[in-house]
Amino acid sequence: MTYFAVQTRKQEVIEQRISELERLQAREKLTLSQKALSGVLYERGIDGQGFARILSKATQRCSAASPLAT
């Protein structure tokens, strides 16, 4: 491999790791938000099935609004 190929591959690996870390951080933030929402909904008398329906509807709406949706 040439010097430039090695440097390019190193940069690709770095960018991939950064992307993975950002995804994991976003997932952790989502988990914390869902736990907080679950607590609020439970206090309001909504059970686990109701919470699941709310999340399902939110996911459907977010997916439909996403520019990546096909």
C-alpha cells in the first residue's frame, strides 16, 4: 500500500469510530428520554401498552418525515 492509501484508510477508520460514538451517545440520550417519558406517563395512568403505542406512533411519524424514508 502506498503512503496515501494508508493515510486515507486511517482517516476512514477514525471517521467510522467517531460516527459510532456519536450514534451510541444519541442512543443513550434517547434511552434516558424514554425513561423520563415513561415515568411521566406512568404518573398519568398510562400503562406499558399505552407507552408502547405512543412510541410506535412517534416512530412512524418520524420515519415518514425523515428524508431517508423511501
